[in-house]
Amino acid sequence: MLLAIDTSAGTSAAVISNGVRSISVFDDPFGHAENVGLAIQAALAEASVDMSEITAVVLGRGPAPYTGLRVGMAAGLGISGALGIPAYGVMVLDAVAHSLGDGKFVLSSDAKRRELFVAAYQAGERVFGPSVLGPQELEQFADYQSITARCDAGLLGVYAEHALSKGIDLSDTSALYLRSPDVSPSPGKKVSA
């Protein structure tokens, strides 16, 4: 039984066992830290599952803005470490693409700074990305169906079940930021003698 956690957009958690057993979603784009524990608790309660029954944790790796993404990843890796169970990482655009089937489409999500996180798919395979592009750069995908992507823990978990059954490696649990954070450390104050 999988516990999937995603904070790439809002905050969501889902219990997955042969599909979605339960899901809890908070759409607040800024309340990841406040909502991640509530989402996990609600998903477990709705599925009538105790944390001890979870056999693996699925993490949304992004791409997504820095702060929100690291909240969900830290929660998932903390649970994985505390319970001594595996953690699996899923690129969120792959999870959305899996839910859409085998078409020819380009997925994009808001990367802030007037940019987009983008990946393109054909026949169920990723053929481009993930990358950060400006909206004008999507013209290179004029012959693809353009879809605005939004992931949640249910999509992550369903994709993870599929991927694991096919032997796809999900061992990478590092974050996909694709660019530096909006904030950087101060160079420090100069002190004169």
C-alpha cells in the first residue's frame, strides 16, 4: 500500500492500492507546511488505514517552485526513514501524462517569473523535458496538443503503481527545481576596522 504526497501545486496526499483508495487535497498554493500533515492524516483516515500498513512512500519530485516542493518531499522522506520503508520519486508531469494516455501533447505548468515547466509526450513516452521555457518557446510544439498540467497525489500514486509494475526505476528522490531559487543567500555584511 502506497502513501503518495505531492506539493508541486497545492498540497495533497493519497493512499494507493490498486488505484486511489483515498485522497485529500488542499488547493492553497502557499500553505504547504500547514497542510501536508493534515492531508496525510485525512487520506489515511478516509482509507481506514494505519500508517503501519503503508509499504512505501511516493514523492512528487517536481518540477515546481522551490519552497512548496521541498515541504512535501521532506515530509515523505521523513515518513520513509521513520518507518524504514522505500521512498519513490515521480516527476509530476510524467504522472499527469500517464493519466492522459498515448496522445501527442505538451504539458506545461506555471514556473513563476513568466515561465513554464514543460515536457512533451508521444505515444506514452516523454520526448522532451522537463525544462523551463518562456510561453513563446512553446511554438516549437505547434503540432502537439497543449495541456496545462496540474498534478495531485492520486495521479502520482497511480503512475507509481504502473511504473513499479513495469520495472521502471523510481529510486531518484531528488527534487527537480530546474533553476536556482528565487532567493539567494546574502554575501554578508562588510565590516571595516
